[in-house]
Amino acid sequence: MSDHRDVRPDRTARRVRARRHRSNERVIRHCRDGAADREAGMATAEYAIATLAAVGFAALLVAVLSSGEIKGLLMSLITSALNFG
């Protein structure tokens, strides 16, 4: 019966086995973590898009609320709420 292990006891055979083992580990790790690696920067991109949307909405809100008509409407609403009691 043949033995599947490398029977050469020298240093070259050990190096070959170690290199093959590292290569196999790399392939297994790549297959296992492949989906996570492909989406590694997605959270950062999503945060950037959400931040830009929030800044755009804030700028629009400031532009609308700084108009004279809306400012008067808000002041009357606040005054009537404070005078309610």
C-alpha cells in the first residue's frame, strides 16, 4: 500500500508541504470570506450618501425657513402655543 505523504525527510520536502499548506489556507480563507471582501467599503459609502442627503435636506430647510412668510407663520404658531395656557 502506498503512503500519500511525502517520504522525503529533507528540508526541501518540508518547505514544499508548508508552502502547499499556506496556499490551501489562503484559498479556503478567500472562498469563505469572499462575500465580505467584496462589500468591505459598502457601509462607508452608504454613510457618505446618507450624510450628503441630510446636508441637502438641511440646506433646503434653512432656505425655506429663512423666508419672511414662513418665519412669520412659525412665530405666530409659537406665540399662540405659549399663550395657550
